[in-house]
Amino acid sequence: MPNELNCTKGDTPKDFITLGIESSCDETAIGIYSEKLGLIAHQLHSQIAVHNEYGGVVPELASRDHIKRTTPLIQSALKEADIKLSQINAIAYTGGPGLAGALLVGSSVAKALAYGLGIPALSVNHMEGHLLAPLLETDKPSFPFVCLLVSGGHSMLLEVQGLGDYRLLGESLDDAVGEAFDKTAKLLGLGYPGGAVLSNLAKQGTPNRFIFPRPMLNKNTLDFSFSGLKTFAKNTFFEHQAQDELLNTQLKADIAHAFESAATDVLLAKTKKALMQTGLKTLVVAGGVSANQPLQEKLDLMAKDNHINTYYPRLEFCTDNGAMIALAGHLRLIQGQRDSDNNINIQPRWALDSLQQPLKQYPAL
Ligand code: KG4
Ligand code: ZN
């Protein structure tokens, strides 16, 4: 009987190729993952230029841009992989969480293509994509591990026992840490998206000129709270604002430094606590904020002292990308998991710990 790899006993297994489509927010991205060769293409179009003048993502503009970009990007990805559309065996697309209109674009393209080609489609949880992104690297983590999952919309600590086996240990009670970076950057006039820009400016900051609070650090919980930090940044700015532009530029750098130190200290302390509580020796850090250099340095130091192995995605796969959606979908599709109908279903809110566990673990992991 043919298995999910389309081969009978004795045959050389045929390849199984998954096309991944990401359109949950402000990046249109495509990935192609081959069972035999791993990642064979990834293409991304960023909408920064579309939203920049508004200081944040405008959902309607995001949807319209995804409509323009998705099909040409699929064509570029096929070209990069040097394969034809007919060689694709399955389609994975981001079904949530994310902006409803934006998700609808990716899911409509995915479902229409899958229907036309007569192949399965599968809705993928965007946060599961982030969580599994380090598995795209040659030096990959193995289960079980603790995952610090930090993006623009979520801040979570999870105990990960296997694919789809996610136990939430703690999460942000208000703003996600990426959101706090973005809001603080905005009030300092650094534009959108602010996280990386704020972090860059923080390098010029005077250490310890300002000491920001470390929210929830003394509470016996793995939950976070970041919304107070941006208010602290705002008040500090207005208290110390000067007439002199040069002084104000330094003030902004000092505030950026104080904010980043506080936010990363809290992430470090809670992550260490999660590792101690679970007794696990592997740490995965993923999502847009995992690109933050001071965070990586602090975590690496703590990991070294405690004999923990730490894994991050490569820089371009810390933030949104299509490769992680192709991989996350592939790991499930290869085991026969697929959408049960041809309807276009999206889940703008979709909790990670509600995901289904596939019947068996993927053999290569
Ligand atoms: O994962 P992601 O690309 O999109 C979401 O799923 O939300 O994460 C984007 C978030 C933004 O809030 C962005 O400011 C933040 O990640 N980010 C950073 C850095 N690079 C991106 N935050 C701090 N430092 C960075 N270097
Ligand atoms: Zn994301």
C-alpha cells in the first residue's frame, strides 16, 4: 500500500514537496520545502514602504498588497527551486493568528491552487511556524525543549515535548514584547517597524543613565507584563526633554538602552526560571524579537553557565517568512494531515496549545 511518500516497499522514495504561503501581517512570503533536499526556495516581500507613512500596519493596505504580491512570489520561488508547479505535492498556508483580511488572501490562493492541482492543503498556525523555524538549520534542536516565543503579537514560554505538543508555561498579560518595542520606538519618533531600529539606537545609549522597572520579576509566575515599560519610556522622555536637538538625540538613545535592558532582563529571568522548573536542557528562541542581539547575548551567557544548549533561527527566519510555514505544514502533511474541506477557513485568533498532535513524530527529528 502506498504511504504518504507515494512509494511502495522497495522503491526509492519519491520526493514530497510542500509550498508554504505566509500572509498573516505585513510580509508576503513563500517557502518551498522538499522531503529529500530540505528548504529549496524562500522569497519574501516586505510591506514596510506601504505602511511606513502611517506609523504602523494598515490592515486594508496589507490585504491589497498581499493580493498583488502572492502569485508573482510563488512564481519566483518555483524559479528559485527550479521546479514546475505540477511538482508541488501539497500546500501549507498561514491560517492564523493574524489580520483577517491578510490571512484570507494567502488561504484563498492556497485553497484555489490546491483544488486546481488536486493536492491537499493545510492551515498552519503562524506561531508554530516560528517555533519550528530553528529546525530549518543544519544544527537543529531535538525535542523536548523550552521555547521562548517572542514576536510582535505574542510573548510566550512553552514546554515543547514534540510536534504539536505545546504546554503554555507563561505569556504576556498585556502587550507582547515586540509590540512594546514598536510602541516605544514610535513614541521616540523612530518610525515603523521599530524593534530593530530601537535596538540599533540603544547601542549609543549611556548605560544606567536611566533604570527602568523589571515588571513581574519578583512574582512567582512565568507570565510577563510589558505595557508599563512604554509608559515609563514616555514619562522619562517628557521629564528630560531639552530644547537642544543633540541632547534630545542622546536622550532617546539612553531611553532606548534603558528600555531594551529592562525588557531583555525580564525575558532572561523568566526563561531561566522556565528551564529550572522543567529541568530541560535545550532552549529554543524564536519570533521577531529573537533577532535582538542583547537578548541573544544574555541568554547565551545564562545557557553557558547552566549547561543549556540554545538554538535560534538564522536572522532572516527570526521574523516572518514563508520557509517556516512550508516546514511546519510539511511535517504535518507528510503524515497525512490536511484540511478536511475546500472551504476558506481562517483563525485570526488561534492558541498554540490548542493544536492537534500528529499521530507520530516526524522520523528525522
Ligand atoms: O515574528 P514577527 O516578524 O511578526 C509577528 O509575528 O509579530 O515579529 C515582529 C516583531 C516586531 O515587533 C519587531 O519590532 C520585532 O519583532 N523585532 C525586534 C527586532 N527585530 C524585529 N525587536 C527587538 N530587536 C530586534 N532586533
Ligand atoms: Zn510572526
